Amino acid sequence: MRLDQQYYQPPKVSLARVKRAVDGRHNMKDHTTRRSFLKAVGLGSAALGLHASTVAQQPAIAGFEKAPSDPDASKDWQPVSDRRVRVGIVGYGVCQFGAAFSFQDHPNVEIVAVSDLVEERCAGLAKACRCAKTYPSLEELVKDDRIEAVFVATDAPSHARHCIEVLKHGKHVASAVPAVYGSIEEADQLFQAVKSSGLKYMMFETSCFHEDLYAMRQLYGAGLLGKVVFAEGEYYHYMEQPIPSYKDWRVGLPPQWYPTHSNAYYVGIGGGRFTEVSCMGMPSALSHLRPENNRYKNPFGTEIALLRTSDGGSARMAVSWDTPGHEGEMGRVRGQKGAVYGSYQGLAKDLPRLKRPPLPPRVEAGGHGGSHGYLMNEFITAILEDRTPLVNIEWALNMTVAGVVAHQSALKGGELLKIPQYQ
């Protein structure tokens, strides 16, 4: 059974369209970048000339291409409850993540209110979510007693702080990746906040619902991979110019501070942990990835981590911003009983069901390998069934903190460092 899937394929563009874009380029301002040129020829979703704050403007972002619609995606879906979870959504920046996971289309969800710090974006999020109630900030939204769960799609540096604030107000919380942003101290604080609250926490790590990684998890759970000997994951996202971001948090972003798309190809298989890491960083030729040009003093555009795992095996996890070519999130695994390199190869003859579960009607699989709808449905279903969701706090931090320590190792020339454990 084939499990492989291309997660990023640039759309075809006619030569005539390219020529029109090139001809028109001479009239553009001098600061026109390669990204704006790609928009002009149709590889981006925003029209040139729109104001930067316009919610309709969105750069071409690897991984955001929606998966092809499956007419049988909802076949055999059965509701687990007739209750509707009352949800608040915060964040509608360049990625427009607040509306990207289809909360507004789930039959067991009522979106009570939305929020974004920018008034225009807040209005755009309300329209996309078909919600009338808005708040100017997360801090105001969480005071609404009608809301029982919040999806945090704000800037990455605020994820931990915002999730802790949601939990303090007695609400379940889901967050975009990463769980924390370069801080082990914040990781410890978030872990304690979740554990002491008794509430649901989930990180929306997209790789966990890629078709191949979902299949790996089913095979591992059925004992058909055995102990994992080696896993590898890659997140390749070429950024000649950084994606616009709140307070420019993406400018000079250390690659291993955004590691979960690759690290999921071990942690997301069976919940294992990384125990120590040696990471090599490669200096970048891109301006924003020179230490004098970013707040992080980060010189690296690519960081490759070699990690010891709690299985006693090893893993190679790569994150790269400055290597053009094929982009996306991908990985492979080898176990003592079998391996998945696009397809399963191993000792087993009878395989378990490897296809992802059905989605509720009207809920789209969405972007990032068709993972968005599955992540949202998992969070909502976990609340309805009163169980721990996939990518819980342990998984989220074990995926994220390994990257924080990996970057520390890269800054020390690859020194082998211990990784904190969350279990």
C-alpha cells in the first residue's frame, strides 16, 4: 500500500503569464522582491498593491495548499455527541490560521467570539468564522464565561503565555505550533499550568495527521514496526525574505526553534522522547539570517540535529530556511520489524486500517498535507469524550524543546546536550 504524498507542488504557470509579469515588473518599485514577483505570476494569493494590513493579502506559504477534496471523506462519520463546544478563536495574521482549521464548519462547534489585535483582521476573522462577537484581545476574550475552549493562533512568541492565560480562566486550549518559543523556562511553566488545571491542551502539529505519519502511528500501535531504530524528519521552507509577522518575530528565526513539523516524525509515531542532541548549524548567505541583522543573533539558515531517542535508537531532524528546491514536511521511520519509506516494508502480512478516520460533513482536510480538519476534529472530539487529545502537553513539549536545545548545541559547534523530559 502506497503511503507517500507530495505535500508541495508549485502550480503550473504559462510562459505568457510569466512574460506579462516580467514586463509589468519594470513599473514596480525598486524594493520589489522575489516573493512579490512570484505573486505576480500567480504563485501567491494576494494581489500586488494591497496595503500590508489588508487581511486578503497572503504570501505564498509552503504547506498551505489545500489537499484535494475527497468525496468520501465523511463516509461512515458518526457524531459522538449532540453537544456543541463553545469556542473562541484568537489570531488572524498573515497565515490566517484562526479560520484555517474549519472550526466554523464542525457540527459540534459554536464559535462564540473571535479576536485579533488588528481591528481589520479581527473583522476578517469574524466574517470567515461567521461570528458576530469580537474582542480586541485574547485577554478580553477569555473573560467571556460562555466560552469553554480557545484556539490560540497568535504569534509564536506568545503561544505559551496565551495558553497559560486561557487555562487560568478555566478553558480548554489548543495552540498553533510551536508550543513554546525558544524558552525551556516557559515550557516548564506551560507544563505545570496544564497539569494543575485538569483541562485539555493540544498543539496542532500538522505532520501528525499527514497520511504517512498517521499510517506509521497505526503500524507502531499494532506492533508492526517494533522498537524504532531510526527516524528522520525534515521541514524545508525556503524564505529568501521572511514571512511578514507580528513585531517581525520571523526575521532571523533559528530553524530549530520551529522544529515540530520534523520532530513529529518520531514523537508523533508512538509518543517517544528525545534524550540528547548534537546539532550542526550552517551559516546562511541570506541577509536576515546573519547575526547582526536579527534579534536572535542567529547565524544559521539550516540546522541538522542528530538525536538519541528514548527507544535507545537515533533520529535525524532537519529544519532549513535557506535551501531552495522541494519544500514541505516529510519523514521516514525504521523499526526492528518494519519500515515506512513512502510505503510499508516489513515482516507483517496483514496490515491494520491505515486510512485516516472520516471527517464531519463540510469539514475540509485543508492544508499542510490535508491535516487541518483532522487536528481540529481531534481536539473537539477529545473534549466531547473527556479524554486526552493527540499531541497533548507531553508530546507538544517533547517535540518543541528538543529543538530549543538543538539550537543551543548548534551555537556550541555541535556539543552533545541533554534534553529535558516531559512525561
